[in-house]
Amino acid sequence: MADLEAAAAESWEHEEKEGRHFLRFTRAQRLLHATLFTTFLGLAATGLPMRFSESVWARALASGVGGFGAILFFHKLCAVVLTLAFLIHVRDIFTRAFIHREKGIFWGANSMVASWKDVKDLLGHIRWFLGLGPRPQFDRYSYWEKFDYWAVFWGMVVIGFSGYAMWFAPFFAHFLPGWALNAVLVIHSEEGLLAILFIFSIHFINTHLRPDSFPMDMVIFTGMESEEEFKNRRPKEYQRLAAEGKLEARLAEAPGIWQLNFSRVVGFTAVAIGLLLLVLTLSAYF
Amino acid sequence: MKTASSIALALGALLAIAAPRAVIAQTDCLACHGDMTLQDASGHSVGVAAHTFAASLHGSLQCTACHTTIKEYPHPDKVTPVECQNCHADQASGLAGSVHAKASEHPCISCHGNAHAIFPKDDPRSAVYPLNIPRTCGHCHGDAALAKKYGLTNVYSLYMDSIHGFALSKGGLLVAANCQSCHGSHHILSHTNPLSSTYKANIPKTCGKCHAGITADYELGVHGKAVAAGNLKAPVCTDCHTAHAILQPTEAAFRMQSTPICGSCHKDKLSTYRDTFHSQLGGLGGYVQTARCWDCHVAHEILPASDPRSPVNQANLVKTCGRCHPGANLSFVQYQPHANAHDRKLNPALYFIRLFMNLLLIGTLTFFVIHTILWLIRSRYTQIKKRSADGGKNG
């Protein structure tokens, strides 16, 4: 949390006319997300044509990226960049938890690790969907955000490992039985497909397209959100920070117009590419 | 045969000298017919280019040797057509039994061209010189209207774009296969006739006239043996390479088209191949050097995996896979290029992994689709309710 507060203090100058803004994501976190979605779109755009190589659009896409041989090159390039980002993230977590002895990495309100509250929130959320109860009071990370995080975490381990096993098959054959070389393609493509279908439909809607955030939640691009958004979305965190007197430490300057516009262009482009890939994927089945 | 007919002609000429009244010398005929503008009653040109004729294969013959019904001058307006078979009996009998027997035009000059300008077939001026044959046959077989009328494919353009056509038209190779190399010349039979050189069972022999080494390999393989044993379901050369549009086998287009051809018989092998990375990447384009059927099974001397000489025999796999995968070891070659993830008995590990992955995919998506739909409905409902509570301003 220390770096979050430091970053907030750095960018905060005055209260904006429109009201106060708070920092939710640090620059490093936003950069991680940007790297993640850029390489993921690249991996999906080059992976799907291989998965559905018999379809018309697969060949068009393959030639679109600069020829048949290029598609595997781009796939591997994105994979290497994503792997590096993943390793940097894991190293970061490790350093914060075990070297700097930072509290609250593996438990507590700011942790990504699932807690009993998440189970209660999920059930409470469903009760609210059905009109059977009040809306749960979410803390810093809601259960679906944690699911997104761990789905990507698990996905990167599984897809990454199976991908490298195919890339360096003769090397991996020293440790893996022959049938595993068959299995890695099944695992890689099914898990990849799950990631693509999940991100381009569920994540897009849950995070960006549902009425409360429509058409796009800018917080992951700008890092900042308004006080009203903060209060409505994560009342528990807001109240906790207010009670602890730490709210002011998170104050930040409202995002500039150029920052918002740049974020919109990047964000909408990413969502558009994702939705196009989703349609192409579904067209292979229906 | 040629010598015999030459002797007969020479004897005829001698007899003609013995009876001077019947003689009409070339010069006598050319006195009129040497005029290239000369026409008969129906307007057909009856002029003869004297120099060309003199240089042609028949240049030493008297006109009456072929125009046998003309005995004296002036001759009747109507003369009977020349009967080439008087000398070329073998060719004529071959033609009589062929697909061209019913050709309404004079069958000989349809191919051999101008009767007064016939040259030996090794003379570039000849219509049947190897480099000229495709164009000669193409007069009819490249004619879309004729092709439609007789239900033929327009083979001329297919041939000209093929490796044989390029070798002939671009390379000027006399040894490049032209039409008659495969179909013969006079006694051309339909490919449905068991005596035809293009009848399925005879194809390996026909192609083997040039491709002797490949044919020898083919005859040792399972397909060659099956065809030799009378199983005409097994493929011959043309089933994979096609008859006229033959491509260079290393070409991307051929690499793309051949796998489905193998798969038209080996359906289960194609469908399991389709599930592998070899096919998934290879399906995107022929330039990608991923394994196609014959990269592992070889193309011509195809042997069952149980045969120790087969490249897909267990003992040879390290070498075969190692051609593309340097460092392939015994464990690596246990990879199954035709594994079936839907077959529980054959590939149990793969079957259950696929099942688990599918359940994970379907389970996760089903839960979250329901979750998201409920959430969307509830959010929208709350939004509308809130707006109407505001006085319906933003409703």
C-alpha cells in the first residue's frame, strides 16, 4: 500500500471543481494491465487462426499479419513479452511479501487472495440479483475481480507451460512422456479458448459494458476515479479508509482530458478487437 | 512400313513413266495451282505453295500419288478427297478405333495441318513437333464451346499451367510430356477403355515411361501393390497429382491440395491429423513447413508402419521426426500424430484431459454467463427505478 499512497501524494495537487478524485491503480499496475491486454489481444489474434485454421477468416487473418510463417512468430513474440511481464509481477509480489515484509499481501482487505467475505459477497450478490437482499458492500477487490486475477494467473501458468512445451518439444520430451506432447496442444487450445471467451464476453461486460460502467470503466487506464464512483462501488473500502483517516492519502488529481481521450482510444480499440475476435470464434461453432 | 510404301510409290512412278499419257507432272498441276489465289467453285482455296510443298515430307511425290482420281487434264470440277490410308494404313486403322474416329473434319489434316506442308515430327515446322502438339490439340481441346458440346474439361489451359506445360512452353524441353506422350497419337482411347494408356490401371506404366524411378518406388508401396492386384480404388499417379494440372510437388499450392486428397480415402486419419498442430498451422498456408501426409509416410514407396523399412515404423521414428525436429529422442517420438482425443480406449489420458478441459470451459462460462445476465437485468432495473425516482427526467 505504501507505493499506492506515495503515487497518490505525488499526483495530488488540488481538489477538482467536479469533486475529489482518488487513486485506485498505480502506474505500474496500469502498465501491467496494458502489457497484459496488448499481448493477450496479439496472442488471441494469432492463436485463433491456428485453432480454427480450416475457416475462411483464419487464412485471411494469417496472411493479414504478413504471411503464414509470420503468425507463429508474432504468437511467440507476444508470449515472450507476456511471460516477462508475468515473471516481473511474481518477483514484485515476492519482494514485497518476503523481502520488504509488507503486510496484507496474502490476507486482509487489500489482498488478492480469496477470503470468507468473498463467498458471502458472491451469495449476497446473487440474492441482490434476485431481489432477495441488499447489495453487498464490496471492499478494495470484489470476488469477480479476484476471480479475473486468478483466472489470468492460472491461465498464464497453464497456457504458458503448455505453449513452451510445444515450442521446445524435443527438450521437454526429456522430462515428459510422449502422450503429454499430445496433451499440451489440447490443454493449450482449450484453456486459450476459455480465456478468450471469458475475457471478451464476461470480463468486458462485468467491468466495462454493464450499465454502471457503460461504455467503459476508465479507472484501469487513468488510475483515478471520482469520489462518487469510489463510494458507490466499494463502500466498504471507502468507509474503512475514512475511519482509519487514510482517505486523504489516496486523493489524486482528476485525469486530464488528454489522458481520458488517450485512454478512450486505447480502451475502445482493445474492446473492439476483442469483440471482433469473439464473433469470429463463435462463428466457428455456430 | 515406310520403306515398303516408298518402294510401292517408286514402282508406281516407274509404271507411270511406262504409260506417258496418264502422267501429270507436278509442274503441270502447279501451272494452275501454283497461283495461291486460285479457288474452286465453292470458294475454297486450291492454291499450293510450291516451294513449301517441295521442301515438305511429300515433296518428292507426284500430285496424283495422293489425288489418285485425277488422271488427265482438264480434270472434273469435283474430285474425291485424298485417302491417306492408301499409304498410311496402320495409322488409319489406329484412328478408326479411336475416340477421333467420328471426327467430321478430315481427321488427318486436323492434326497434321496443311496437307501440302507436312513435315517430319522432329521438324519444328511440323504441327506434331513435340513443342507444337499442345497447341495443335488445343485447337479443339482448348475450345470452350467444343469442350461443352462433348462434355470435356478444358484441359488445354490446365495443361499449359502445369509443370509439364511450363517445361514445354517456357523451358522448350522436347522431353516434357505433351498430349501424345500420355494419350498416344492415332489410337487414342477413352480412359474408361481398359486398353487405353490413360485407363486407371495403366497410368503407372504410362507415367513410368518417363518417371521410371518414381514408378518403381510406387510399385513397391501399398498403393502400387493394390493397383497391380486389381484394386482400382487404390490411387494411381493421377489421383494425387491430377492428370493435366500437375503441380511441382514442393510448391505451396500442391502442399495445400494434397492432404485433402489423401484424406478423401483415409478419412479417419485426416480428421485426427486435423486436430494436431501440424495441420492447424499447416492449414494456414502451404509455405509453412509443417508435416503433411507424405513428409512422414513418404509419397511413393508407402509401406505399412509394421514394415521395418517404413519411415513410420517404430524403429525409424527418431530419424523420421528428427528431419524436422532436431534433438528428437525416443520419448519425443511417442507423440501420436493421429491421436484421437475422443477415443477413450485408444488415448485414455488425452480423452480425460480433453474432458476435464471441456468441463472447465463449459462450467466456468455457464456460471458466469448466468451471473452476468442476472447482474445486467438487476443493474438496468435499479438504474431505471432510480431515474424514475428522480422525477423521470432521465428515464
